[in-house]
Amino acid sequence: MANALKDLSAALRGAIQRASTFTVGLEREPYSVSGVLIGGDRVLTASHLVPDEGVTVAMPDGTKKDAKLAGRDPIHDLALLRLGSEVKSGDVPAASVGVGDLVVSLKRDSFDGINAALAMVSSAGAKLRIGRSGVLERYFQIDADRLTGTTGGPLVDAEGALAGIQVLNRRMGAEVAIPSDLALARARLLEEKGSIPRPYLGVKSQEVPLTKPGKESVKARQDTGLLLVWVESGSAAERAGLEVGDILVGIAGSPVADHEQLLSILSERGAATKVDAEVIRGGALRSVAVTIGSR
């Protein structure tokens, strides 16, 4: 047992040392938080931590650099920062983790350097509704409370590879992290576009039960749909020809039985995507081509 514990300790110590090369600190009040150096001059962190004017970053080599905000993804609570000059660092190794895997939470403090805490992946899921703002594509949770200042920083696997980034959102009291592949993909979008537009249809609706003919028209796949009670002028919905009184029952081949499903589909497909919407109008099922808008 003693040897096994020593082996585990040595492995974790090595993982922390490797991950420390891409863990940075963000100096802000009332306490410093963390971020991930993802190559070049780019730093990825939690969006809610970063003011629009930027922030000072404590680097792995002990120096400090001023970083400017390059873009935000509010749904995934991610922000991309640019340091202005390239930093000598290798590519960040990425890892996929599952329930039961051990991960290490890291932060960099200006005073005492790297801090670390051990946790276990307690659950993993998809399509997590974030208030009214949208739907988180994928996420995982850990079984331990965070150290103060680790938000925005990395969760790494037992080999020191980036498993995820810790963000603000919580679910049922547990911590939520964005998996590394998703976080890095969103960072690439932010680098290209500066922002990630929020998909928007431009309607107000209420859930209504379908009549027997309505259920038959959708082959009994659902009992409810969304009655459109308002269509915004100039919106994607109006341009597509959707009308007040239509009952929206599907988008892109997926049923729309309630508001949650509508938001989930819009978030998954994204702005500027062309989809077919199914509506019941005058008792008949119709297909309407829609290009999802943004706001």
C-alpha cells in the first residue's frame, strides 16, 4: 500500500509540473483567478472573470503581461485573451475523461505559485440549459468544491493533459467544467470571429396540446407544440414566412414539444444555419425553410 501511494503521489506531482507550464493567473479584485495558456499569445479563461478592458496575467515563468479581451462566448462562459506577443510554449495536450477518472484542479497565484487539489469526475452530460441564455453542449462535473481562484483554470488528467476548463455554472450544487476539446474549439471560433453570435428565431410562443389530427400529422411523436403568438418584424422567423397562429412542431427533423427543445435545437445548430421548420397551419402540416438568425 505504501508503495502504491508513493507511486500515485509521484504521478500526480509529475502531472502538476507538466500542467503548470500552461496554467496562468489573472490578477483581479478581490482575489486572483486562473486561465489556460493554449498556445501563441492566447489565454482561455472563464468569461465572467474578465473585464472588457482586459487583465494582467501572471505567466508560468514568473513574468507578468497585460492581456486584451479578444472575444467572449457567454453560453459556455469562456473568454479568449491575447497577450500581444507570442509566448514560448508547446501545444497544450488535451485529454478526454469520464466518470470515475481522477483530475487535478490547478490555479496560479502571484504569491505562492501553483496550487492544486485532487477531485474525481462525478458525472458527464450534454444539453444543459443555462438560464435563458442558451444550452451548454457538453459538460462534466467533479465531486469537490473548488479552491478559491481556480475558476477559469485547468482540470488535468493523471498525466497532466488538459481535461477541461472550470467555469461559473453549477448544476445541483456540483462544479461544472467545459471538456477540453469543446473549449478549444470555441476558442478557435473566438479567434476567427471575435464573438459567437447567439442563435435567435424571433418569436414568442406558448406550449399547447395538439389535436388528434395534429398528433397524426406528426406521427404521434409528441403531444404538444409551440403556438406562435408573436413574430418579430425583420426577424429570421418573419423572413421565413412563419405566422402568428402557426404551431411549431419540429426543426431540422427534431420534434419541438416545448420551449426547452426549441432552445436546445437553436443552440446546437447555431446562427446562420439553414433548417426546415415544421408547423401546423390551418390544420395541415407544412415545411418552412428557415435561416436561423442571431442577436
